[in-house]
Amino acid sequence: MRGVVSCLILLGCVTGLVLSGCGEEPPPADEVTPAAPTQPKDWSDHTQGLPFVVGYQQGLEKAGSEGKPAMMFVTTTWCGWCKKLADDAFTEPEIKDLLSKFVLVIVDGDVEEEAKTKLGTQGYPHIVFLSPSGQKVGECLGYRPAEEFQEIVQNALAETSG
């Protein structure tokens, strides 16, 4: 019997604690502490020191204003194959030289849903090469070794100038 009474007392205390704030009005909006600003994402493992623009629309605008083709690198911060592709390919001198002819763009696959749809992204890494007018001239689906990636970049570049 004492055990039942103890349980009822404990249950009453827990219920009282849970319900104690239920009748209160929420604080006025000016008293609510705003959420801490989110830190910018670190894309350094994806860029390997190359001058990437972050954001699909920003990249299109820059490519248009410079009259250059764009390389849209659709990726996420957590994509291991994306980091491997960047580490293996973006550090090669011949590939870096080819990439200098493009506006390089990071498209955040976790955030830019509309851009992923426009580019036809189904997985990562996904790299889409666009002409200065925004037409698709090539793409790289998934990880490719540096030699294969270099050929894909060369073909895309040839499509933009021919």
C-alpha cells in the first residue's frame, strides 16, 4: 500500500512540474532571443583553393557578366566522393588550367532544391558545364579519376567554343 501511495505522490509531482508553464502567455516577440546566426559552410575540401562562387544564381550571374562558361559543382559538405574528386582532380595543374576558363560554382545540394532540379541532379557529385548563355554542354555524374575528369572538362570547353 505504501508503494502505491509513493507512486501516486511522485506522479502528482511530475504532473505538476509538466503543467506548471502551460497557463502562461508566451513572451512578447521583442523579448524572444533570436537564434544564433549560422556559420557559413566550409567548402575548402571541395574547392582546393580554386576561386569558387557559392550559389547557383550567383554563379549564373557571374558567368553571364564575364561571358564565360560555368562549371556547376552540385555537392554537399558531407559528400566523401565529392571531396575525393576535388582532391584528385582540382589539384592537377592541367585541370586547374582548364578550370580557369570557367566560372566555378558550388551548388549546395542540401539547400538549393530548385537548382538541383534544373540541373537534373540525382546524386553527388554532379558537375554540370554550362555555356555562357546557360545551355548544358557537358556533365560529370559521380566520381571520376583525374584523367577521365580532365577529358570531360576538355569536351565541355570544346562545346562552348565550337
